[in-house]
Amino acid sequence: MGKLRQDANVNYLYHGPQSSGPGRTKKYDGKVDWSKPDFRRFKLRETLADGTKLYSAVVWSVAFKCNIHLVYLLKTRADKRSYILLFSTDLELSAGDIHRFYSARFQIEFIFRDARQFTGMNDSQARNPEALDAQVNASLTALNLAKAALRPAHLQDQPIPFSLASLKRRAHNEHLLERFISNFGLDPSLIKSHPNWQNLLQYGTIAS
């Protein structure tokens, strides 16, 4: 399961009558033109809440040299079309399942990205398998603790956008503002109770 380039080289499968003469049977029925795909072959399977339409068909992948179940996600905004190509080598999976499974996989990739970039998952020089396991577990534990610190208490049951880069930026902003308050001899209770205090803490943050 994965995502294809927008110019992926795939062919329609041929399902028509075969010639009775000698020679190889016809397997393919032309290359898919992504600027105008044949919606007689790509069937509408599902429409998502944001209006994105999921079309799918079983096609031949030239790169993988096998049949794949290809999902064509089409989104239209103000007369502009954009599309994404997802696929699975499991031809029995539905288009909706392929989309949901890939979306879940994409979120998992964020976890390993943050662990590599911010919590040192790749920094261990040990060769012992147990030490490597401990390194990975410690890295992912630190990441989970950061998520727990970022999640407000009243949103425990709701998903929230998360970026460890944002958490680091927020901690830096808070430290810098605390230095300003201390060095200038200001009253911290008055400043921290101001509505714009939280806006200053969030300055420069992003969300994954």
C-alpha cells in the first residue's frame, strides 16, 4: 500500500473479446491519461465529508509489474481539480479501506519523523539489541510525554494537531518571556493573566 506519483505509468486492463488467431492475448487497453481518466473504468466508490471523491479501478502498474487496486482521489475547488493516487497490491481491499489505512500510516510516519529529529531515536551508537530497544523505547516515551504535556486537560478525548517543533518553540518563547519579566523587574502575575500571554507563547509555532 502506498502513494503513486501524479504521472504514474499504469495501463487499463483489457476485458474485451480476444482474437482467435495466433499470438499473445491482449492484456492491456492503453495508458491512463491522468488529465482525463476514463470514468467508465474508474468507478465512484465513496464521497468523503470534505467533498473528495474516491474513484477506483484495478490497473496494471508498469513499475511494479503487477495488477494494483488504484484509488483516484479527486477534489474540486473553485473550478480547480487536484488529485492523489493511492494503491494497494491487495485487490480485495475497498477504496475506502485503502484511503483510511494510508491515512493512518501517514500519521504513524509523523511519530517516527519527530522521534528521529527531536528525541534522539537515531543517536544511539550501541550494537547490543537490548540497548537499541531501550534507546527506541526511551525516544518514543519522550515523544508521548511531550504530547501529554501539550494536550489540554479538557480535550483528553479529542485528537489534536501535534508538532514537537511547536512544543520546542513554545518552551523557548516561555523561557524568553520569563527572562524579560525577571530582568525588567515586572509583575509576572499581571502579565501572565493577560489574554495575549498565550498568543505570545504560541508565536512561531506550527502544527503537523
